[in-house]
Amino acid sequence: DAKTTQPNSMESNEEEPVHLPCNHSTISGTDYIHWYRQLPSQGPEYVIHGLTSNVNNRMASLAIAEDRKSSTLILHRATLRDAAVYYCILRASNTGKLIFGQGTTLQVKP
Amino acid sequence: GAVVSQHPSWVICKSGTSVKIECRSLDFQATTMFWYRQFPKQSLMLMATSNEGSKATYEQGVEKDKFLINHASLTLSTLTVTSAHPEDSSFYICSAHSSGGPSGQYFGPGTRLTVL
């Protein structure tokens, strides 16, 4: 299973944009890039996913590098409720398994 | 849509007893469900893949006789921790695969197991 590398922690100010990076240099052509986030004592929550093109939804945007070896999750205006652990995961299209890395703990300061 | 529930949300048991955790997809059918374990301040670790009507596939290092998985219907998978010991205390989370929706995989709220 291909691995991802994320910074352990990041800080942001409330109402400012946040860019969460993820490196996945061993990604294969059929791996989807998924982002989930997890609040303490809760199950992970889906944020966004993509394959090659940049993606936008109501929660966030996903910018995928042209060579697909890295991606960036963009929260356009961070709120206190966005404080969570963010996981960047490569999902193999054949197994569907999600293998979680260590994630990035995002702190949002008021 | 795509709601997954777990029951119980927390359980405390004595060492040596067995505990069953249920995972249900409430508004969709899931041929595949996944079970994870998460220790404090750590990431989720995939334990096994549960397929409806067939034996579960366990990840390397996970004892299949210790963690019994049954996926008897398209909406229910159960994880039984047999002869639980304090080191089995953890947060157990399931997810269910759905062919509809944006992500394809939806997570339950988790079950906190404490073994005394």
C-alpha cells in the first residue's frame, strides 16, 4: 500500500485559509487521494477525494500536483470547528482499503 | 444518507470475557465493511475486511481467533473480542463501503472498549 507523508501539526487563525500538504511519491496510477478528518472520540469524517484533477466541494478544495506525487487540502476559511486530525490517504481502486497514516493535527486559534 | 451506526458506543468488561460490537449501515447496503482499532493519540489501524457471506480477511499481525468477524447480512457486521484482556482496551471503529455517495466509505462513530 502506498504511503503518505504529512506534517505532524499545523496552526491557523480563525477565518484564514489553511493549506494542508501531503506527499505521496509512490502513488500508483489507479490510487485515489482521499482526505478524512477526525475529531476526538469520533469516527473519521469524509472531506474530499480526487484522482487527477483539482476538486471542490462545500467543505474544502483539493489541489493535486500534475505528477500526482503531492496534494494540498485547502480550507478556505478556517473555523474553530475545523480543528481536527486531517488524514491524507491513498485508496487502492482494487481493494478499496483505506490505510491511515499519522495525519496532521490542525489547531485553529480564535 | 450513508449513515453507519455502532453499538454499543462504549463498554466496560472484566478480563477474560468476550465482547460483541455491532456495525450497521442504516440507509444503504454494504457488501464490504472494514474494522479499525485506534489507541490513544495514534492513528487508525486497519484490522480486517469483512465481506458479506464470506470469511473476513485479516491484516498481518491481527489474530483472527481473537477478533471474530461475522458479516451475516448486507447491513450488519459484528466484531467479537474473545477473552478480552486490558491490552485490548481501545477505540474500535467500523466503516462500510457504499457504491453511492462521493467517498464510497462511511465510518461509524466508534466503540470505546475498556477491559478491567
